[in-house]
Amino acid sequence: MVTPQSSLPEQPIRRTRGSSAQRWCLFGAGVLLLLLALGIQHRIRRGASSEQVPPSSDPRLAYNGPFRNIHPEVRYVGDSRCGDCHARETETYRRHPMGRSLLRVADIGSAVACAASNNNPFRALNSLFTLQREDDRLWYREVRLGPEEKPLAASETELRYAIGSGNHGQSFLIDRGGRLFQAPVSWFSSKHIWDLSPGFSEPLRNGRPVEPGCFFCHSDGARHVQGTLNGYEQPPFHGFAIGCERCHGPAERHLQGHQASDGKVDWSIVNPRHLAPDLRDAVCEQCHLAGEARVLRHGRDFYDFRPGLPLQSVLSIFVSSDNRKAVNHVEQMHRSTCFRGSRERADRLGCISCHDPHRKVPSEERIPWFRNACLRCHAEHGCSLPLSKRREKSPEDSCIDCHMPRFASTDIAHHAATDHRILRVPGRETTAGPAFSETLLQPFYPTTPGPEADRDLGLALVQLVTNHPEVASASLPRALRLLDEARRHFPDDVEIGMARSWILRSQGRPWEALVAIRNVLDKAPRLERAQVIAALCAQELGQVDSALLSWQKAIEINPYLAPYHQNRVELLVQANRWDGIETACDTWLRLDPFSVDAHLFKVRSLLHRGEREAARKEFARLEALHPTNLEQLRSWFKEQLR
């Protein structure tokens, strides 16, 4: 009999961990990381004011500044309306990297090629990947290779969307019934080649689930299905790429009448140049400040942020307390002497001091453009080196080539390709900058101690551990203490509940972890990641019925993740429940056609029912995949037929 999610026996049944649970230790950590991803407990400085947004209040309602498009009732209208009056800006912006951050495959143009000279096909994950493009469609074919690279099995998958402007590279999205996955194939523009997507390994070969946090910085708005890991309504996006209103706010009132009320400034829509420096920078930092951990504040959603608001009213961002690990543009700029020297000025150095958000500077204009940006501050006190000496390093006398050298191309997302520390003596490390505490994480903005700070730091530490378990596992006890304290103030916060459950399970306390996650499910029974954690905990405790129920619910929410089906099948076999195994294995194989385990479980089910001939045919399909333990499997199968 299935144990209801809300009821628990007084004592655990037993503590066992099968092969599936071992695999899912890593998967569960990854899932939680993806879903916790966003945070820091900053307090805010609103322009010249030190007023703080009340905890958990909607910052759009708390806004008391002059702009009239911050309120949540003001609607977005879409980029097509902007070009009527701002034709030049919209035309150049379409060629800007932000204007090409998400594209339909049909719109990627000719820069992405599928010729043999583009490393097509390429070998990875014991397979041969071949990209094929025809008219407006693009797909990849994967052929599993056996001994002597003999083709064993094949599958084809269409690519629907491209993520990334293409300046450095592009990844691609698979749409499976409204569930979006990053494909294992990526285009690397610097080398003009196809290759395996960064960070992909065997468990991700069928695609990495893409959560809404990713689309926050790559689309104008994603229509995420609440509670799901990677489910989206159709069509999945409000608009492709980052649009005008992401930096200027919703334009409904601007269109209704945009005469300047005081003859100078049009307060119907945000123009970042009229914002205080912190608020101006927040417009860029919503996407360009990655940090080590980003945590949505309690009760907030990504799209609660609107230009004109302090970013920390919606999103908490933590950076490394090690000065040497400032790999993000914003972090590096804040450590620069130029930034610190202009901190108290109205024209403080910021992103748009040097970058035009409407136009990508062509390569032929790059040196004079950025030299002019430097000379706005350094016209009187310029470079101390004589021109002849400067030209030895840069014949064109480029300021940035010397003081902001480019790193070797890494094709790693969110890492600076140019050193934004603006070092006086290039190549010399600097220890200047804000003083860091001894903890692993430092809030990027000033923080007021309190329950929300505890919550956000606790969640951020869990993210850090899932990203860097080799250096940060000692942070888990501290994270648990912070979350335990925060839970008293936010008893209904499901993020706290899931993080606590993950920590408890990591500490070898699966029973307490199961209690914690079932408390979450009482509040949010359709929360996919909570069902996964509950299944893992119950599985580890030997509560087969409870684990099966959670896996089944996870499958109902998201039927397109093969590991869900795999764990359910393994538990059914473990419990000697053979009804429906073959159908479940067929579903699993449609999602992962190269799975030896799926074929093996199907063979076992057929043998259990006495269908020996069908079992032979299925075992032949298994043999065709040529697993490394094939001879052992053949001996086992021969024994079963006796």
C-alpha cells in the first residue's frame, strides 16, 4: 500500500542505497543548484536616499521615485512599438549582442555553418555528432560508436532556439513538449567549429534542463510553468532576446503621452542616464553581475525587477571573498582605482561610461572609442609613459590594450574576457578594493543583518557547495544554522525547506531530510524538484512505496527526463512488481535510446513473464549497443534461458 505523502511511520524502515540512489546523489544536487540559483541579502541605497525596502514587500509598490512606469500595473508593449519613434536606436540594437541573446534557429543567419571544415561531425561521449541544416531547420544526429568506431545506434533531435549572440558562441535548445533542454552541441564562433557544449558529460547527453533564471538574462521574458523545472507555455517566450523595456521599463504610459512634465525629463519611462549611479548600474547588473551565487529574495520573482529599482530589492548576489577570484566584469570594475576614485561623483564610472547599450562598437572604431572614454577623466593627467614607449606595446596607442588586456579565449559563460580592473601597471595583481570577511561568500552590496540575510546567505552557501564541493563542504553546518533561524521567520518558504532537506541528506540524515521535504510538499505538492528530493530520501530509507509515488508524481509533472523513469523502473524491479515494466522501459528508451539498463530491465521483465523469444530479440538490441560488460551479460542471459 502506498504511504501518503503527509503521513510518516514512527521509525525509518531501513537505510539502504541502491545504484539509482547513488547516481541521483549527484543529480539531486544539480537539480537543487539549478533551482536555488539566485541570491544575496543586500540592503538598498535608493539614489541619494538610505531608505530600505520592507522585507518581503513588492519593491514595485514600495517605489517612491519620480518615474511612472515602475508600478506592476503598467504593462509592457513589446519592441515593435519602440521603432516608430526610435528608429536609429532600434536598428543598431538589433545588431548588438543583447539584441541577439536568443534567436529562433531560422534567424541565426549564415555565420553558423555545417561544413566538414567546421568540425562536423565531431566525436564526444562515445558518439559521433553530426549537424545538419536545411532551409530554416537545424538538427543533430547522434550515432553511438562501438569497438573500432562501428556505428551501433542512432538518434536525431531538432534544435529550435539559439542562445547567445554568436560573438563568442551559441548553444541550442531542444523543445520536448514544452520542456526546454540545452543540447549537447554548441557552436564556437572564435574557432568556427561545432563541439560538445561546455560542462556536458554522459548523464547530460540528452540535454540539460533549462530553468527560468537562464532565460531572465537571455530572453525578453520566459513563460515558465510554475512548479516545474523546465516547463514553459507555448510559445515559451514573450519576446526573443533582451528587449528595449528590460533597460527602460514597461512603455505603456510612455506611449499614452510622453511629454516631459517639467520640460526636461520624461518621467513616463526610465532613461538610465537620469538614475542615481547605483540604480543606473543595477540595470546592467541584473544580468551582468553573475557572482558565485544569486538568490531570489523571499517572495520575489525575477520579473519583479524593473529599471529604476535597486537590484537587491529582488535579487541577492554573493561574490567570492577571495579578491583574486573576481572574474566578472562588474566585480573587477568595482576593484579598479578608476571606480573607487569616482565613487562619490554624480558621473561615477559605470558600464555605460564606456559602453553604448544601443550599439556595438565596430572593431575599426574600438581603439579611438575607448581612448575617448578614458580621456573624459584623464585628459589632463594622462599616461605617464611617453608616446614612443606606448607605441612599442600598441602601435595605435590603445589605452585598453595596455591597461585592460584581453584574456585568452575560454568560451566560458559569465567570465570576463577583458580585465576590467584597469590596472595602472598591467600584469600586477592588486589587493586594493573592499575589505572582505573571512567567510567564503561576501554580499556584493551592503547588508543589514537579520532573518532575510540569514536566509539568503544560507541558500547561497548551498549553491557554493553544489558548485565547489571540494572546497566548500565545511560550509553546510553553517548554512543549516542560518536556514534553521530563517525558517522561524519564513515558515512557508519552500526554498528554505528544500535547501534544509538537501543539507540533511548530505549529512547522512535522510529521515530528517524526508520530514523536511514532505513539509514542503504539503505546501506545494506540484513542485517538481521537491518530489525528486522526496523520492531520493524515501529511496535511501527503503520506503519503496513512498519513493515510487514521488517518482510517479515527478513524471506526471515532467515526463521528459529519462532519470525519473529509470529510478521508477529500478524500484519496481527491486519490489518485484513487474506489471508495466516493459511499457515504462519503452518510454525510457524513447528519451534515452542508448540506455543499456533500459534494455536489460525489459529483458528481465520478458523473462519473468516467460516470453523467451521476445527476450532474445530484446537482448539482441542490447548487444547492438555493445556495452563494456557485454560478455558478462551474455553469460547471465544464457544462464537465464536454461
